[in-house]
Amino acid sequence: MRIIVHGGAGGRPEEPTERRRVLERAAAVGVDAADPVAAVEDAVAVLESSPRFNAGVGGAVQSDGVVRTDAGIMTDDRTVGAACSMPGVERAVGVARLVLEETPHVLVAGEHAVALAEAFGIETDVDLRTDRTADRWADAEVPAGDPRETLEWIREHFGRRNQFGREDGDDPQGRGTGDDAQGRGTGDDPHDHDTVGAVATDGESIAAATSTGGRWLALAGRVGDVPQVGSGFYCAPAAGASATGAGEDIARVTLSRRVVGHVERGLSAEDACELAIEEFGELTGSSAGVIAADADGRLGSAYNSAAMQTARAGR
């Protein structure tokens, strides 16, 4: 098994050494799994349980004060499972795998995804907030009111988009965005884009998975790129990929599918990631990162944000 994991593309993280240790542990857990699907699920689950990432415990808080998790998983035969907008679910990647293996569907959402998780023994009603996220929420002062009033606040703090798809305050070179305590873009926040993911191959098959708590102070119920096939994750016989970063823009250009498409045209996993990120920056002006594994067992990664930590393992 060969596996690569990421801890999100965004600002420079706090305590990077400690975060890297968690990523290395996730890769080590994944590489010992029985098959690529188990490898990516097991690796991502390690990251979902760590408050150092924006997935599971420690996930981003939406405008109503609730942490909602999303995840997707896919194999090289294009079997897919995804789940989104789940309050109180730490193991979002486990729910995505349930959708893949136990249902005829691709994506299950909200309270029904939570009910599915509970029916199959995945823990629900988990307190996903940490001291850090609770403190940040307390400082946010989001107005109570109907969605129109909330949207006015979100437009000011989350960011407006211009005709090029960029949020106000984004670096046009795509070098990273973040929020301050009030949700304004600063480029410094180490948690805003800390979506996690993994791609693994055993030489015969490939699997990719991505999991997130979403975007800080987004409108309640917002779903980003992560559970969307081809955007936050994608897998085909040639390669698998997992993306992280500015979710709306990742969805607009189907970033993970773009990476796999470059491998299908003959590039290695590394070269495909680098080209896809270059194209992403030119198209959107936003920041993102991707990881990939190809059918030849080669691993790759690239990003245009201030930082993206990864770990690899394999034999």
C-alpha cells in the first residue's frame, strides 16, 4: 500500500510539528489497511479525531453556531459515496463509506445522513467544538435573525465575489486566504481551509477520500466542494485525487477531476497536481492544494497557498 494524506491548504499552521506528527500517524495507520478504501477511511478518521484540523472535532462553525461535517470517498471503478451537512458527526468519512457500500445513492444529506450513521453504529451527537472554536465563535457576534439578515452580515465578513470569482481581499496570485475572529479575510488564519484527505493505492486499485468541517461562518447549511464528486475528491482507473482550499472555486473548476484528467493524458501524479494548481490559480485567483496517487503507484501534491502539510507512507 502507498498512501498520501493532507491536512489542508491555507495559512501557516500553528504548531506545525505537532500537526505533522498527526499526519504521519494517519499515513502509518492507512498503509497497514487491507485495501485502499479502508486505507483512506482509516487515515482520514485519525485526522477527523484531531482538533488540529478542520474536520470532525474542531470543524468550522457555521452562521447558526453549529458545526456540520461533509465527506466523500471514491474508488477507481467510480463507485462513490458522500455525505454532507451533518451536525454532531465526527466520522464523516465513515458515513460516506456507508453511502458507498450500503445504499444505491451517491450523496445523502443533513438529518437523514445522521440517521443513516446512527442506524449503522456510527456515533452521532458528538460535541465537535473545541476551546479554540468556541472562543472564536464567541467573538464573532453573528446577528440573530432571518436568513436575509444573516446574509447581509455574511457578505460583509465572509467576503463578496467579484466578476473573476475572487473574494474581496483575496490575493490575485492565490497565495492564501483566511479569516480574523470576525470572519474577515486576512490570509493568516491557520484553520480556515484545514480540510483533510487521503489517496491510497495497493498497485491494483485506488481510493480517494476528503473530509471537512466546511468554511468558517458560512451560511448555515452551506455545502462546499468536499462532498461533490470531481471537486473535493475524484478517482478513476488512472488516478485518485483529494483537494483542499477555497471550496466554492474548487467546485467551479472541479479541481480533483482536473488532476485525474491530466494523469489520463499521460502526466505523473506530481506533474498533474502542479499543472492543475497552476490552472486553478489562473482561473480563480484563489488558493488550493491537491494530492494524488496514480496507477503506477506514484504520489504527488501541489498547492499555491501559504502552506499545505502532507505525509506519505508506503512499500
